[in-house]
Amino acid sequence: MTDRAHADRRSTDEPVDRRAVPDALDARLAGYVRAAGRAPSAHNTQPWAPRVVDGAVEVSVVPSRTLPAGDPTFRDLLLSLGAWVESLAVVAAADGLVVSVEPLPALCLLEDLPVEGPADPGLPVLRLTFTAADADADASAGGVTPGPTTTDGFTAAHVRDRRVFRGTLLPAPDVWRDSPRLPAWLRLLEVDDPAMRQLVRLGTAYTASRPTVAAELFRWLRLSPDHPRYALDGMTDQMLALPAPVARLAAPFTRRPALHDPLVAMAGMVGRAAEGLGRGRPLPRRPEDQSGVRVRHLVLVADPGARASTAGGSGAGRAPVTQPVESRIGIPEDAAVEAGRALQRLWLHAHVQGLVVAPHSEVVDSPAAHGALRRRLGLRRSEVALSVFSTGIASGPVARSPRLDGA
């Protein structure tokens, strides 16, 4: 790909509005937007498209950066938008600004997005406004509900340096007794290690067994520096902690359809066989002793009824108690964004404590693994498992994930 073609391709999904900013506030907001680009997203797709508009930030979604096969319910997309918002809120707090988030009508119309193409700046899903922290406090004293102040002492450096690790995790002391406070309708539960190992295997088999999901994953792999988007997005060999010989061998399969199509078909056969065997196998018994230093496997669980009864709590909007839950993930879209903010605070907390996070979306994606997880945790029918992740000490170097704007 030529440099010109590369630049043209990048321009179709560039997440940050590059127009000149008219005043000092907009210039500051543009800096916050760039810093928030370090937020996590599934496959490192970076699906957000923020624009600085008249002293506010509007966020649209880039259709070509969503995962129609792997994330058909938009759960990962909404959580990543929440993580982006929280990252921006942390950076803005350092400048004495408080962020308020307004969910816009397009947030509930994600199914109307095209499968491919750039973001539509005329259809933002979120609008972020900013007030000075002291003015926010004065408004609160006067009976006006202030914007959420939930940065928990995190800094822009924490946002910048937080990383995901997909290699082997080493045991670590418990840092979750003093973790950031969650909204009343969210709770953090733990899964024992033997069960988690089997759930991950079952989830991985599900991913491999679905050709469209596996092909979509291949699209976002960048296993060689020769890949034209290696420094921009997706998952690199270093992020996946792949040994160099394995990465060199696998790289051609991710970029040439003539090679990866047969591989996807073969992975599908293996995955379906493994999934069939795993479905009929009960989870191992819980270990009697779960104390001490260990790798922890955590699940963020939402109770939409509890959120409605508290009028939405703090975060991305406040849903009226009569709002029906029509979202395919079981909670309203604005609630999922709020949960993404809370999830980012949990991951920042792990980073501050010297730990790394390994996400396991495949456990929630797989119906069999998800069902087994719910039974293990004893969840009520109304409760929703939103995110599964492990935390511990990295056993090797932790790679920095690429970003479109170089953040």
C-alpha cells in the first residue's frame, strides 16, 4: 500500500476531528480527546469518533470499527464508549473540570448503523459538557444536581500508561478490598480458577467455531510490523504476547484470504468439536481454600431493576424508572455506558496497584460459557454479566497498544 493510499484509508475512520479549534477551551478539549484515545476497546478497534463543538464534545460511532459478528448486541461497543468517557473525565479533572454526559437519541439506534463506513457527525450518540469543579460544587449547594465526579484520584498518566496483558498472569495480593466504589446497581463477583479455565476454553471454542466471528478477529490481527496498520489499531503480536516464530508463521494467514479462509474453516471444525465436548462437562468443584495470593477472575454484574429504582445513579444519564429495557444486552444503552465508566475505573485501580488486566469477552459471548458462568455465580434472571476479566502480575513485558492518533 502506498503512503497516499494509506493516508486515504486512514482518513475514512479517523476518530478525532482535525478542524482548527476557535478558542482556548476548545483547544483544551481537543487535548482531552486525544488523551482519552488510550481507552480500551474490543480488538482495539477504537470505535469512537469525537468532535469538539462549541465548548462541548460530541461522540459518534465509526461503523467500520464495530464488530457486527463478534459484538452483535453492542455490549463491547457501549462499554468501550463508557471507558472513553471515563478516561476523558479523569484527564479533565486534572484541569479542574467536571464532565456531564448526555445520552443522545442515536445511542438507542445502534442497530441502524451501516456495517461499514465512517462516522456520521450528524448522529452523535453522546454529548459531553464541562463545568468548573468549584462552580459544580456551588450548583450542588444551590439544589442543582452536579455532574458526576468519579475519577477516584486517577491521573492522566494512569490513563496513558494502563495496559492489557494477554500472556500468563502471576498471582498477586488482593487489591480489591479497597477498589473504587461502584454504583449500587453494579457489583463485582469472583470466579474460582478451575471454573475460569474451563469457561475460557469453552468461550474460545465458541469463537473458533463461528467462521464470521473468527474471520472478523483475523481482520484485526497485526502480527508483523509489515502490516500497514501495525502502528494504528488492532491487536499486534506484542499485545498478544506471541513468540516471534509463531507470529512470523501466522502473519501471512491473517492478511491473505487464500490462506486464512481454509484456516478459518479448519478452526471452525476444531472449535465445534471442542465446544460440543465442553458443553456436556460440568464446571470443576470450587476449591475449598480461595484465600491468599492468587490470580483473580472477576465479573462485573448489573442489576437493571436496582438502577431503575435509584433513578439511574450517577454516570451517563439518568433513566426514568418506567424506561423499558429494550437493549439486547439486558440493560439500557446509557446504563451500559455508565458501566463502562465503572469498568475503566476498576482497570485503572488495578494499574495503580501494579497489576495488569486480561479481558475475557469470549466467556460472555459464548451462550454455553455464559450460562455456566451465571449458574456458578448464582445470578438472578434479571442480572446481567457485562464483563469478565482476570487480574494479576504480568509474567513478561507488557506491550503498548497502538492508537490511530499516536496517543
